[in-house]
Amino acid sequence: MSSPSLDIVAIGDAIVDVIATCDEAFLEAHRLPKGSMQLLAPEAAERLYADMGSARETSGGSAANTMAGVAAMGGAAAFIGQTADDQLGKIFAHDMHALGVRFETPPLGEGSPPTGRCLILVTPDAQRTMNTSPGASHELTANRLDEALIRSAAIIYLEGYLWGPERPRAAMERAVAIAHAAGRKVAFTLSESVCIVGRKEGFARMIDSGGVDLLFANQDEVFQLTGRTDFDSALAELSVKVPTLVVTRGHAGATALENGERIDIPAAPLTKLVDTTGAGDLFAAGFLTARCKGFDLQRQLWTGAIAAAEVISHFGARPEADLKKLVAL
Amino acid sequence: MSSPSLDIVAIGDAIVDVIATCDEAFLEAHRLPKGSMQLLAPEAAERLYADMGSARETSGGSAANTMAGVAAMGGAAAFIGQTADDQLGKIFAHDMHALGVRFETPPLGEGSPPTGRCLILVTPDAQRTMNTSPGASHELTANRLDEALIRSAAIIYLEGYLWGPERPRAAMERAVAIAHAAGRKVAFTLSESVCIVGRKEGFARMIDSGGVDLLFANQDEVFQLTGRTDFDSALAELSVKVPTLVVTRGHAGATALENGERIDIPAAPLTKLVDTTGAGDLFAAGFLTARCKGFDLQRQLWTGAIAAAEVISHFGARPEADLKKLVAL
């Protein structure tokens, strides 16, 4: 097997975020559970958008944000995700390329759903409530995967949000097979959506069969996936199934388990807290970049924490500060 | 004549801003004079966009920003401008409506140029260099004006950038006639572009014939329009032609002349300086809102200065803070 020419290739939603602030009453009036992500049908998205305040748009998508972060920290990253041939799709592609992320998935042609959007409502406490109209991003199919690209990366990184819809999930399962056949590692981020009833079983099978080498999750997701309510026992259950387990716990820090070693770190110091969108995405970016550059588990966690702290200090889920300098790998 | 039901209706470019940071070397390599605005043909815009960094998108357009500011400060505002029936046009319209600005110009149909974009490059000194691909916004024609809307506003506000192209200029001239026939006032912001050779004469004729009741300009524009290099004598020349003259001078503050009275104010205190895009637009917004609410000339200037200081403290030319509270009219 040839050695990898890329650090990481990700498969995820290709999404443009539409970010507005709102108050708690707005979330209540629209019955949106604060901090959650829900999928919206196009009409529901139009209705919510019409009610939302004036917005700013930035490229988003969970795994895409992670690749943006990896590239910003000096890692060699690529992204596979489905856009449409429209203005938002061009914005998404431009931002990927401008950050140095290899992104070559051709946009869908005439008649496809539009490029996906996520209507993000940020409350004064900096919590984000996400309302995704996935559009073209859920049209990703296995035959659109660039197999050579997948084989060329040391790690393939899969986004749980895209595990929900059938065709992208099949594409991801195919990607896992390609990566493992090439001797590469598979990283997966739970993104809460795999925990939804009906999707969890297939994911549990993949974990049980050794499909996941590195699992990213937050504490809630770990509880949902294991059905446990005690952190340590939930960790214990999962860590026998995945060689590397990384769990973020918001302001309580983060924990990694690998080869019988457990490391806990506190959250990185915050200069300010504006919008928590992208915290998990950038944590994964920092962790993976430090990992690919050969740093130890503790440093991997810290790099994740620093990258996450930067992204929550401003609106938008892509880094704005000079992350490379900030993490000093 | 009936009394106006709206404070201000503006005619201007309907534009979505695409904002990225860059260094001085980037501007030099692309031969872009820092601080300027240039019009780009679609191909040139594509080339520049491809070279630009990862961007954020916000609704823009000079007069549209001003109306956004007026509405944010509690004024009753409307906007007339041309979009296309595309994703950026929908973003522009959404943001106007979300801010409470009446905006009903129907988008152009099939085959029209896309909604206009402005590629804005912000250097570390917070200066913005604007590269406008005007698209549909330059397709505004006189027959698309809502005459009843124009008659319903106390002030019509015209953007100099849109004075350049022939058809929008004709639309503006028609709007001036409608407004004056209804006993309304005409405000005009120079936006540098009327100073360009070949456009200046028509504008000078309009001023000389009493077409402009309130002129907004910055110091450079006043020098270009009068051909003078001394501020006081340039002011003296212009002030006999326009009943109200308002000149912004960046960090040197602002000056207004009206009915033989001259007031100078310093710039408002700055908390931080991030991106100067929209400073003049929001200055006009503050000035006009205070004016429509019946405050004196000094307070009009100060309200402009406070609104301008807010908009340059962050990326994007639309207010983010609670302007209404900030200006406390």
C-alpha cells in the first residue's frame, strides 16, 4: 500500500449557513428546541426564513467546517459533498478552495434540489439552534465518490448528520470499505443524528464490526448511543468498541480514551462567547490535525480545545483568526 | 398635497456583499487602489473571486444600507432597487424585509443578469476596497418605479453609484421630478461615482437647477466635484447650490451647512475599527432619521456619527448592535 498523500478526506453535508440572532421567545413561538438540529422541508424552511431576522451567510456543514479548520492549521484536507449548480453552491466551493481544501465533487445539474442551507438562530446566551434544509447535500450517492481520493488520505472523516438519509449513508459505508481496504483509518463524528431511532442500529453494527477507528461524540450523544446516564460507564462501554474515543463536554472540557489510556482536559480559556456553532467541528479539526502531525493524545485534545474556543468567539462556524499561529503545532 | 406616510424612500443598487480579508500585497498584485470602488465585468469578477479568500456574505448596497440603518433607528423606510430572481436576490429581499424596510421592486425574470455582488477586500487597517459586479441592479428603469411610493415619503434618497449607468440615472431623474411635484425633498449621496468624467456635468446641471435639497458627500468627493483643494472654499461654492450640505471627513468628523449655519463635529468615539464598509451609508442613515424625527442639525450630525461608529466596529455594512438604543432619539 502506498503512503497517504493527504491527511484527511471528509464526507459530509455541503451547506451554506444563514445566521441570525433571535430571542428565546422566537424559539418558543416556532417550537424549536434550543441547541438542537432539525431537518426542515423546503416549505418549512421558507416559512422560518421569512420570520427570521436579517442574516449573514457563511459556508458551513459540519465535516466541511472540520476540513476548513484542518487546512487552516496546516493539514492537507479534502472534502466530498454534494452541491447544486447555483449561487450558494458556488459560494460553498469557493470558500473550500480559498481555504486550500481539495473539493472536486461536481455539482448536480438541472432539476436538482438547491444547495443545502442551515438556518441558524443564535440566542443571547450564544447557543445555536440549527434548522437544516439539506437540499442537494442529501443527494450524494456512492457512485459520486472519488475512490482514489479516499485511498489517498490517512484518515477518512464521516459526518453523522449525513448518516441519516439512505443514499449518503450507503455512500459512507462504501467509503469505509474503500478506506479500510487501503489500510486507512475511519473517523466518525456522531452529530446526534445517528442516535435517532431507526438509524442507531445500523451504526451500532458498524461500530461492533470494527468499522470505526476513531469516534468523536459529545457527552449527550454518548449517553444516547449507549443508553447509559453515567459518563464513566458509558465511556467504558464504547471504548472497548472503538480504538480511539474522543468526547467533548462543553465548558467541562474533553476526554480521550486510547489504548487503555484516558486523558481529561478542561475547556480552553475563552476570550468571549458569541456563537457556539462549529465548536465540535473545530474541536475535531484541531484533534485530527495534531494527530496527523504526530503529536501525543494530550496535545491532540488541547489543539482541539484551542480551535473550538476560537470558533465560538465570533459568528459563523469557520475560523477567522490565524489558527495555525494559535495552535502552534 | 397629502402629508407623507413614509420618512424616506431610497433608490440604489441592490447588492450582496462578499467580504474577505486580504493583505496589502493582494491589492497591489490585483492593481486595486485601496479604499476605492471599481465596477467589474462578470469575467473579471469571477477571476477576482477565485483569487479571494474565504468570505462571508451580507446584504449591502449603499442606499440599501442607509435604509437598513434608518429602519433600525425607528424610521419608516422603503427601498427601490433591482434584483434578479436568484438566491442572492432572495437574500437581499429577505434582509430588507426582516429589517422592516418596505421593498417591493419585482425581481427581473429569466435571462436577466444575476443579482449584483460587491467583492469587498478588507485590509488589516480596516480599509475596504470594493469591486462591484452590478448585475441586475444596473437594469433598473424608470418604468419600474413605484410612483405612489415615491410620493408617499418625506424624502427621496438617491445613491450616486447608480447615477453612472444610463437607465438607472434616467429613473432617478424621473423620481426627482415625481418627488418635487409632490412637494417632497430630494437627498443625494455622491458615492464618488458622479465625480467621474462624463457624469459630472449632468449632475452639476441637476444641482444648479435646484434638483438636490440635501447633498451628502465626503471630503474627497467635494474636492472632486468643485475642482477645489481648499475645504472651506469648496464648501462655500457648494452650499449656495444646495439648501443642506453634509460632508463627512473620516476621523476628522463631519460638517453640515444649512440656512447659513455651519456645524462641525468630531468623529464619534470608536470602541474598535474592523471594516470601514458602510461608514458613509450609516452616517446618512443617522442624519436622516434624526432629521425626520425633528431633531436639530447638531443632533442630526451626531446621530450620523454614532451610527457610522457602530458599523465600522464589525465586518459588514449593516448595523449589528441595537442602533435604536445607541442613538436614543
